[in-house]
Amino acid sequence: GDPAISILGSRATPELVARVRDQLGLDLPLWQQYLNYLGNALRGDFGVSFFYQTDVSSLAVARIPLTLLLIGYSSLLALVFAVPFATLAAIRRGGVVDQAIRLVFTMSLGLPSFWLAIILSLVLGVRLRIFPISGAGTGGLDTIWHLTLPALTIALSIAPILVRALRRHLDAAQLGLAELELVVVLVQHRGDVAAQLDHAPGRGDEPIDQRPVLGVGEGARARR
């Protein structure tokens, strides 16, 4: 609808609506309104909130600390969920547990975050009344308690991405350890063969040909 009528409400008359539209620049062409908004935004002026009747810039700046706290809290919860499941999936690689974890988190990746927020608010906030569904608390632990429900929603939304990334890195680390163990075994095996050939009868000072052992190592690397 018309913003001027929304601001005036029941007091809206044609004269007052025209005055408000003139004050807000709503009577200008749309492209000119957009350019005026961009110019004001570059100067840090984002207009006045209709609801709070104060500058939008001051409202946004006042909420930056709470927003940063919410980001940190939700990131911590996401790691609490992701690290154990990613580690368990990497340990049980290819097994039933690994497949179940991948299936659950892949399905949860497709859940809309706004739908998840509504469900968590209805279940944990309204029905069970475990967490508050509004407000920022009075500070300290009370603020953390009030931020738990939105932080939990954000954490469950990004946890599937973290699980996939952590599991991929853990798989790479396991593969690197396996390759290192293979190299150690090949080096030890080459030393044993060299020692046996060195003490073989009739060898004398003839140099030892270790190409077969090296060929085994190269073939093992190629098969991996």
C-alpha cells in the first residue's frame, strides 16, 4: 500500500497524505527515489524508521554487539554439532554409521532456515517453554539464554556444511597417514633386502641392484 497512508493510519486525509508524500519524496519518479536513497546511503543516512521513529543508522549501530554475539554463539553451537559427527563418520568410513550421518545432514541441508526457526519456536518456545522466543535479555547469562533459540536455528542450518567440510579434511588426513605408513614400510623393506643381499654368498663388493624394490614402491603408489 501507500507508505503515507500506513504512517498516518486512521488520521489519513487527502491533505495529510499529500504532505507526507512530499516530505518523504514519494511523489518523485521511482528512479529518482532510488538515486536519492543511494546518495543518502553513501553518507550513512538510511532514513527514519516508521515504527521506532528514529534514525535507521542509530538502530543498526546499537544492535551490532548483539549481532556479533549471536554470530559467535551460533558458530560455537555449529562446531559442537559438526565435529563429533564428522569425526565419527570419518572413523566409520563407508559403514552404516557413515551413511546414516551423511543422509541425515544432507536432508537437513535442504530445510529452509525460516521454517526451521518457526518449528523450533513452536516446539521449544511455545509448547515446551524451554527457551524465550523474543527479547535480548537483561545482560550476561540472561542474554545468552535469550539468544539460544536463534543461535540453535542458525547452527542447525550451517552444521551440514561444516560436517561435509570436516569429513573431507579428515579423509584427506587419513589418506596422507596411510601413504606415509606405506613409504615407511617400503623404506624398511628396502633396507632388509639390501642387508640380505649384502650378506649373500659370492656377492663380494658387487653393487646391489635395488630397482625391483623401487618398482614395487612406484607400483603401489600408482595403484593408490
